Amino acid sequence: MSSIIQLLPDHVANQIAAGEVVQRPASVVKELLENAIDAKATDIKLIVKDAGKTLIQVIDNGVGMTVTDARLCFERHATSKIRHAEDLFDLHTKGFRGEALASIAAIAHVELKTKQDQEELGHHIIIEGSKFVSQEVAVLPKGTSFLVKNLFFNIPARRNFLKSETVEMKHIMDEFQRVALAHPSIYFTLIHNGSENYNLPSSNYRQRIVNMLGGKTNEKLVPVSEDTEIVTISGFVGKPEYAKKSRSEQFFFVNDRFIKSGYLHHAIMNAYDGLLKEGNQPSYFLYLKVPPHTIDINIHPTKTEIKFDDEQALYAILRSSVKHSLGQFNVAPVLDFERDPNLDTPYEYKNKGTDAPLIQVDANFNPFAEEKPIRTNSNSYASSGNYAKRDTSNSWESLYVDLRQDTKEVESIAFESEEVTGSFFESKETEITPSRTYQIHKKYIVSSIKSGMLVVDQNKAHQRILYEQYLTSITVKKASSQQLLFPLELHFSREEISFIQELLPSLENTGFIFDGIQEDNIHITGIPVSIQESEVSILLEELINGLQNDMPESTFSLNDGIAKTMAKSLAVKTGTYLTELEQENLVNGLFACKDPNVSPFNKPTFITLSVEDLDKKFTL
Ligand code: ADP
Ligand code: MG
């Protein structure tokens, strides 16, 4: 029998290897940026179109390549960075495997332009799917430009597998941020679809962090510095009172390389012990320098994990130096966990002095008029959605600006819900007799029904009501807004701003009015009728956080996610006292829902206990 084993042709082998290195456009960005840094560039431009699906270009002013190197660099295992196996234990460059360019060239159209400083002319090479297309001499500036077009053009399955533009761009921004934060002395620019997302001039670490994350960041940072034999630590941690819900501002760099380490993260959390509110995440930007031979560099190129020789010592040093900094900068006394977060607007809005309270008062509210909607505080279901809109003749109606007014529609929705809402307590055909409600432990609402008794979870029930309202307003019928007397100015990082832009159309449908979105702040002039000004920043942060952790694939699930987050964030909380009318409205509102049985997160909203069930309990 003849032998059957054959060597794979190079382009096939490269394509297979490419799968490992290039998972998505962001992988290409990472490899090209790292090569530019290894080439000692001081100015690096990243240009991206359609979140990298159409084009990724990195232009640097580094050392450039000779004509031979320019051809060789696309070969597999072609690297200038190591010569001997021992070099692996003393690595000072980002790349060393010589795989990235071969992989990228195997699955895209690549154009390389490069010129060394001392040369008169540079070289222009085109390669498509590992196939050499052309090579020319060209007049070029010093440095290298890699242009990568049509990623995965020859692997349609991979191309189709790419996520939405927002998701892919988020990955690219993550890579860009990590590299730019690790190398503040390098000038970085990021241009996406023709507009400049980042322009980060050469600076120090602190200034780079501030330029990257927005103007307000500076006052949040506390420096950390420690010098031991095992490790040198520098960088910043965030003051605890600025801690956020998301983990988007947590960065470890080891020898100028971004890494992830659950273990070291734990050390930081440990240092913050007792200083953070439940669920809050501190910001940190920590730069560790360790001798190269004490870490395992033989890691997978796309992985960000790392193995340290003496992890335990590192943990202890990190923990104590962060703790020391927090103590030294006298952070602890500022904390006061008992204060009412509603009084606490974390942004400079609070510097505006004491403005008269606005829009919250219903002057015409008549406590004796039954079945009238009431507006108490924003946390109350009574103030939300249908209830607030139901009676347009109320005087407080004038305080709301109905943007796209279509009163007829609104009324018909209100009428519908009114008709249905009546049914729970007053229905003829259901076996429920009207009955008063009781609130138990500021958590459950209990009422007698014909078959026995009803127990409603106030928080979950309200989540259901709000969820259906928000979903309707986002997808079917834009909701009303309450105009703010003074625009609300909120600060966010650029990445966060880009998320808000993603959410913009949906948020506008829920009643938000945005008046200007700048690089790192937004102005809000109108908010949904159902929420309070003080809740806005928390709500937006939760929405961004949700997106950062899990970006939905489709508009449908994006809208669903927004409605869920808003419902969860704004629903009346366990522990809130409700008046009897509020309790009743809540129960009515719940049973007017399309799907009253479960919360948006699939938890039961109510249970019933039959008289027989109760009887059994007493005859045991
Ligand atoms: P590695 O970075 O692991 O060496 P790559 O495939 O990323 O492998 O790059 C191969 C080689 O091409 C590098 O070792 C380097 O010599 C050269 N090279 C790549 N990008 C640049 C650049 N921007 N400037 C100068 N040389 C470069
Ligand atoms: Mg490389």
C-alpha cells in the first residue's frame, strides 16, 4: 500500500494557524499595535472601518524593515525577536513567535509599506490569502504601515461568525486601551469610520489615564508605589467613593503588557475590604515590573493570563501597598455608608446649589378622590408609566412635555389598561372579591381573594409592570418626558459614551431627551416621567455595565435588555413602605400585564394560598 501522509501546503497550514491567532478584528489590532511598539515607534495611528471588518490599518514611525525582512515577515516562524531558545527567558518584546503576520496574511488582503530611516526609498508589498501579489519600490515616510482589508474573505464561516459592529468595536477599543495605557509615552490615535475616537499625545501615566477615561478621572486617582526585590509596583487606584458597578476600569500590566489575574484582583479587593459598598468595583491601573525570567512567557499569544514564580509574595506585596496608599491618602474618613444615596449626586451637578425642587409635586392631588393616580416618589409604581399618563386632565400633566403628542393613542392605551386593571379586585367572572391589601415586612402585599389568599412580591411585581411599559415605549409607542429645569450634566469615559450612543434611540423612546453628547460628558434635558433625576446616573451606569458585560447580538435583545435593566433599576425596592392605594395600584398593574406570573427575570411575582391549604395547616 502506498504512503498516505502528505505535508500540508504552506497556505493551508497558515490558514489553520491563523485560526489560533486571529479570532476577530481585535486580534489583528493587538498584533499590529504590538509590532509597532516592538519597532520602537513613538507615534502609532490605528485606523478602522466598520469595526475592522472592512479595514484595519496601523501606521507607525518605527524602525521599518529592509526589503528582505519585508518579504520574510509574512513567513511562519519568521521573527527578529529571538535567536536562541534561551532568549525566551529574557524577553523584552511583545511578539516572539513570528506567527502573527503569517496568520493575518493567510486570511485577509494585506498591504505593507515600510521604510527604514537611513534608506532613500521604501517598499510596498501586497499579499492576499498568503499569495504574493506585488512588490514595488516607493517613496514613503520612515516607519511601517500595515493595511489589512477584508478579514476572513476566504473563510466565510468565520466572517459570518463575527458579532455586531458594536461588539467587535468594543473588543478593538479594549485592545487599544490596554496597549495605550501600557505605553503612555507613545502618541496614539484611533480613527473609526473617519472620526477620531482617541487622540492621546505622549504623556505620563497619570495623564494618559485621564486622557483616556475623561476629565473627571484625575481627582479619583490615588498613587501607588512600591519597590521590592520581587516586584516594582507603580500606578493608581481609584478612591473608594468613586467605585463603579462595572469592572471596566481595572487594569494590571506586567512588564508593559496587559494581563488578567483573578488572584491579583483578589489582592486588590482585599485591600479595599470594608471601604466599598456592596457590589461596587474599584478602579485600578497598576503597573508591575518583574524580572522577565520570573514569569512564564510561554503563553498562548491570544491569552492574557500569566504565571508568576512567586505568586503568594506578589499577592501580599500588592495588597499591602494598595492598602497603604488608601490609608495614606486619607481616603477612609470620607466614607459614610449610612448617607442616603438619593441625596448624593456624584457629579458636579450638586455644585449648582439648592435649586427649588421641580416637577415632583402634584398640587391638585386629592387624597379623597378614589382611583386617581398618585405621584409620590419616583420609586413608587404609582408614578410610573400608565398611571402617570392615565388622567391627562390632571394639572401636573402640564409639567410633562409630551414630545410626539398623540393623545388619542395614549388615552386608548390608558383606557385599555384601566379596563383590565379593574379586573383583579372588581372582576365579575374571576373568583376574586374586592378586599383591602396589607403590606408585610415592606416586602410582600397580601390580600384576600375568593379562593384564599394572594401574596405579591412588591419588587418583582413592579419589575414586571415597568418592564412591559418600557418595552412598549421603546418598540411601539414613544413615552412622555419630564423636562428638567436645569440640564443634567453627567461624565463618562469615551467608551461609555460610545455605549450610550448605541442605546440612544431606545433611551429616547423611553422619554430621555439628550442635548449634546460630547467626548466625555452628556447633557440631559428630559427624563422619563417615571424616574427621578437622582436615579439617572445610576441607571445609565447600570445600562452601560450590562452592555459591557454582555453585548446583545440583535436590536431585539438590546431593547429587551434595556427594558429589563430599567425595570430592575427603577422598580420599587424591598423595604419601601407603600400606602394602601399604592399597594392596590401595584396589584392591579401587575394583573393588567401580558404576563403577570413572572418577573422579567423569570421569578414568580406572586403566589396564592387556597383556603384548603390554610385549613390543612390548622388540622395537622
Ligand atoms: P513577532 O512579532 O512574533 O516577531 P510577527 O509575525 O508579528 O512576529 O512579525 C514578524 C516580524 O516582522 C517581526 O519580528 C519584525 O521583525 C517584523 N515586523 C513586524 N511588524 C513590524 C513593524 N511595524 N515595524 C518593523 N518591523 C516589523
Ligand atoms: Mg508580532
